[in-house]
Amino acid sequence: MNRDNASILKNEETRFAIKWEQFFFSPANSLPLTIIRILAGIEMMFLWWSWSPDLQQWFGPNGLISQDLLQQWRGGWAFSIFDRTTTESSLWAAYGAGFVAFFMLTAGVATTGAAVAAIFFWISLLHRGPMLAGSADDVMTIVLFCLVICPSGAQISVDRMIGWNRQELVSWRAGLALSLLKLHAVAITASSLLAQLRGDVWWDGTAAWWMVSRIESSLIDLTWISQSQYLINILTHAITVFEFVFIFGVWNKKMCPYVAGAALVCWPLIGLLAGEIPWGIAMAILSISFVRAHRISEVMHGITGWKISRPNHLPTVL
């Protein structure tokens, strides 16, 4: 009996190890990561630019966030290049260098180095003003880290065009990055859903009313939605249902294409409703990791006429 139990346990461990390796290290097409790189680069340039109006006021030599105040917010291990910018010119020089890194990442110029530089400057900025970071900032940090480990410049990049990048279109690094993006997308959604379910407004259907009532944080006036109680109830419960379906549906091979496609639309709409459009777009970018490479290729060919290289040995795992 003990031998049988040991044999069963060993078989289960072997099966788990195989599933683990398949999920994290199976080769995957880098095309989804290419699209993620381009869209993430565009959003990062926008987020980076959004800091510019108050950059000097916050981080300048006589800025509101002094080094003494900063040490009360962050641990001693945190590093930021902006800690060394003691003059106005050096502050703007570092800030400009960061923008160049994001532009290079978007265009796919020296992509791997640009990805490393982009996450370096982004983390430096967040460490310099941790109390100013928003929800979109956190999500994009995850995306940038994953772009560092993957060959995101293998397709649709300046590197590929001029011959600097001859990486294979399918690689285990791409599979690892996509798997990490998937896990983070689901984890963030699950955390959001659990937090929502703790509030009465998500049970009684009035959460959407509170979201559209925050006029100061909304780019578009959506208060007209609050005039219909039924519409408010429908929107509130639709958000909850979507998040629940997203958490579980993306792991089902038959449901995944439909859930992932819906996520590309729903996340920006939820962001618009909540007055957090950058966050909604960031979540949509994360969700691209669930979209199959051949679907992206078909859509791009239909829209632009471009024919994207498609390897014959595409992986079958999600």
C-alpha cells in the first residue's frame, strides 16, 4: 500500500513538473509580445510625458519631495537616478534620456538594451516619487519587466528591418514572458474583484454611479449615465461578471479567444467609466498575452495588408 501511494505521488509530481515546464518554458511566437512592446511603448511615452508639467515642482532642487521626506516613504535599498539630479538641467537631462529609451523601445531600436533602459528610468522615477504612482504605473512596470526577458524586437522593429536582430520568431523566452503576463493579468483582476466584493455598492448595483460621479478624475462627463438606475445596475454587475469570467475563462482553450477579445474592449471601457483610462489601456495590453499569434497576424493583414512571418511550429499551449 505504501509503495502504491509512493508511486502515485511520484506520478503526480512528474505530471506537475511537466505541466509547469509546458506552461512557463514552451516556445511561443513573439508576435503578441511585439504588439505589446509597441503599445506599451506608446503608453509609457504618454505616462512619462504626464509627469513633465510638475517635474521641477516635485523633484527639483527645491522640490516638494525632499530627500528627508522620501526616505520616510521608501526603503533604504531603493535606488533612483533622480536622486543624483541636484540641478534643474541634470533633472531634465535624465528625464529626456528616459523618453528616448521609451521611444527606442516603441520603434524597436536596440530593443533589448532599450527595454533595460526603459525599466531603469521608469523604476527610478517611481522610486523618486512613490507616493505619486498610480494604478497604471504599477501595471506598466510589470509589462516592462517582461519585455526585458523576451525577444520583443524579433518582429516589426527597426532592428529586424536593418538586420540587427536575427532572433528566432519562436523561443522559450517569449513563452516565459507571455506566461508571466498572463499570470499577472489574472492576479490583478482577481485582486480587483475581491476588493470590489467587499463593498456594498458592488452588491446593490450602485458602484457605477460612484465611478461616473468622480468628475474631477474623468476626461469625459459621463454623469448622464447616473440618470438611469437600470443602466447603473447593469454596468455595475456587468463589470463584476466580466472580471469573474476573465479570471477563469482565459484558461479554457475554447473560451480564451472570446474572453481575450472581449478584454481588449472591456478594460478600456472600464477605465473610461472609472476615470482611469491609462489603467484600462494597460490592462488591455496585458490581455494581449492571451491572444494567439495567428489571430494577430490575420487581423494585421486584414487592416494593413502586411504579411507577418508565421512559423510552422506554433505552440499549442495557451
